[in-house]
Amino acid sequence: MGKEMLTFEQLEGLNDLTIMHYAMPLIALSVVVEWLLDVYHKKGSYSKKEFFSALTIGAVNTVLGALLKIWLFGIAMVIYNMVPWAVPRAWWGYILCFFAVDFCRYWAHRVAHEQRFWWATHVTHHSSENMNFTVSFRTSWTQHIKFVFFLPVPLLGIDPFTFFICHQVAVLYQFYVHTELIKKLPASIEYFFVTPSHHRVHHGSNPKYIDKNYGSTFIIWDRMFNTFEPEVEKPIYGITKPVRSLNPVYLVFHEWMDIWQDIKHAKSLKEVFLILYKPPGALVTEHQRQSQQQEVMLEERELVGLEQLSTSGVLGESK
């Protein structure tokens, strides 16, 4: 018996499978509890401006996700209908799907760190210099183009309904790894699953932590592909070139604007390609090299000025 071909009318059933709105009260409660503990312990990992910025980014993303859901999973449906095989919607089919989704999430995440074009869809999430649950809301409004990395899921014969359910569970799991409340978990869990400890490393800008721990739910992919790093020293959160504003629009589009400025100074299509697909921070054009030299010179002048102020202060005290 051949498999059932799905239609866009049937795809409307995705709305009945949405679980995130049921999770919202628990997410809100978790944020409130974490914030109260932060205030009580005077840790300072919450700021009013950053909170509302993250909330705005997350709210817009929720609307975008709802608008694009049928279209994106419609692409998955078309691919699913094209392949001659199908994974049954049985318990083991959901397990297979979840592992497939998580494997794709690993590679989508890794490429988003290794190529500047994709980094522009992800940098919003890394620009916070704090670690708390609200950081999980800071996902770029352009992240949805990374759906291309998940096309292997329907190619396996996994229907869009199973895919959608597993995708939501993976996103919900990611919320709870963005915290400093949970230290290290038992070794067996730390070995197989992504934990808050693993993900704090991923958000660290410490040299040994950069481009590590890409896993979403399972840390085994990082162990397999040599991108795992345990949490030893305290992570320094944020990106190596700090953002200048907490304006949500700026946080989402600043890297895209920087890319456009660099492309305008490219002298060939090869340079354009390299700007887009070499790692973030790679110097491709002469304009980029000159800009970096100017930044270094400016930083050196600022350091000299601070040293002079410090010296004059000491001398003033000794008189």
C-alpha cells in the first residue's frame, strides 16, 4: 500500500499541534523565578533595557514563526510527497525524527558560526553579555532562512507533522539551557545531553570556548565531531566585538549592515563570495584591513591616554 500524499489543506492541522503556547506560562514563571533569585543574590545578570529588547525580539519572532509556519513546513511536505518512502508515525518514528532534527540543528548551528552570511542570522543570540533565560528569546528575525539545513528530515520520509512536533520540543529544551541557576548535572546526563554548563561554554567569548558546543539537545555530536569543550573557567559572555546598542532592530541587523558595507568595497565577485562565506572576522578586502588597523591604533591611543591619566593621578596623590 502506497503512502498517503499530503495537501496544504491538511497542513493547516499544524495549528492544532502547536504546543509552545501551552509552555508559555511555565516559561514566564521560570523567568520570574530566575529574576527574583538574581535580585536576591545581587548578581546583576538582568537589566531592564536588555530584558525588554529580548522580549521585543522574541515577540516579533513568534509572529514571524506563525506567519511562515505553513510555508516552511509546506516545503517539507512537498519533499516528503516526492520521496517514495515514509517513516511510520509510530513511537520509534518520533525518536528517529528527533535525532534527525537535532543532527541538522548541530550542523545549522555550526555553519552559522563558521560562515559570515549565516553568522548574520545568529549573532543576535550571542551579543548579550549576560546569561539568563531571556537570552533564548534573542533569535534573529532572519533565522528562518536556515530551514534549508533541515531539508534532510523530510528526505528521510518523515512527515511534516512529526517534524513540527519534534522541532517544537527541541526549541523548548533550548530555553532551559540558558541559565546560570543550574550548575553541573550528573555525569551520565552531561555526557549525552546538552546541559546549561555546556551551553554557557558555547556563549563564552573566552578563546578556548569560541566555536564550541554546538549541540542543541544532544552533546554527542560535539564529542563525535571534535567541537566539545567542558566548562572549566568562568565564561565571559558576549561577542569579541561588543554591540553598541540594545535597540532590537540594531541587534538583529547590525551584522547584515556591516556585511553590506564590506561588499560595497569589494573589487570582485570573488571578494564578495569570500566576505559572505569566510568565517566572521576574516579580512578579505583592503578596506577591511585598513579599518582594522585604524581600530587598533584608536585602541592603543585610548590605552596610552588611560595610562597617562592613571600616572597623573598617582603623582597628584603623592604631592
